[in-house]
Amino acid sequence: MTTKQLGLAGAFALLTLVAACGGGGGNGGGGGGAPFGAVFQNAFDQGPNDDPVDVTNAGLSVDPTAEPTVL
């Protein structure tokens, strides 16, 4: 590899790492439940040994024609 190719590969690796880290918060969560509302955000922010969050009354509506959410 040439120096230019190594530099581009390093820059790409660094950008990939920064993108993977995201905004983070809570117990290592990256905000995965934010698009679904506060109840789901609380569920995503739970620790592995915490009591489960009841999401049965979260008010989530389903639109089968909507584009998929990418988390």
C-alpha cells in the first residue's frame, strides 16, 4: 500500500470508530429507543439486572406503510 492509501484507510477507520460510538449515555446505551418515546428509551437505558420496564401502555402506534427505522 502507498502512504496515501494508508492515510485514507486510517481516516476511514477513525470515522467508522467515531460513528460507532455515537452520543452514548445511560448504561452504555446509544439512545436506541428514542424514536419510540420515553417509555422505550427508559427500557433501553435499563441495566442488565434491573427490573423490566412495562411497555404495554407505551402508546406506540404501528404504521405498516412506514419506512423501517434504522437505529
